[in-house]
Amino acid sequence: MKLYQQTLQQVLEIAANKAEAGFEEKDVAHLFDNEEYDLVFHLDYLAEKGFIEGEFTPGAYAAFAILPQPIHFVRGKITAKGQEYLAGLKQQNESSQQVYS
């Protein structure tokens, strides 16, 4: 499984636009072509890094069982650290788009 910086940025932009209200799976699902595994993988990464506060059910990789239940993202909210990371991504994108003569 690969993490995509552009997808991470898009999720963080959506999260930033939702601000304190937070965002739900339905707000970001379109970024993942209905691939639940990709969605959870990217959102879990953002949560583990502290860029979002994420709520997962039954809990992000919390229980080890013989037949574990699928993990689903419920809701999340961008953190201050996530805001800083998003600003850095935007600045990086702007820098890479500059044309030098």
C-alpha cells in the first residue's frame, strides 16, 4: 500500500474547510474510488502522525481477533499540527510550480 501526498493534502484541505465541525467518511470517500482500505490506510496515517484526530470503529487496529472486524473511519478533525503540515504542503507545491528563466 502506498501513501499519496496529493491525497493526504486533499484530505487535510477538506478537514481544514470543515474546521471545528469535523469531517466524516462521506466527505472524503470520493478521493478513494470507494476503496475502504485505501481510505482507512491514509486516514490512519494522518491520525498516527497527529495531523487529524480520527475516530475509527471498532478502533484503529485496536483488537486482535481470529476474524477481526473491518475498520471504518467515523469522523475526524484537523489538528494544529495538521494545519501546519497542510501549510507546508501548499508552500511546497507553490515552490515546485514556479517557472525559472
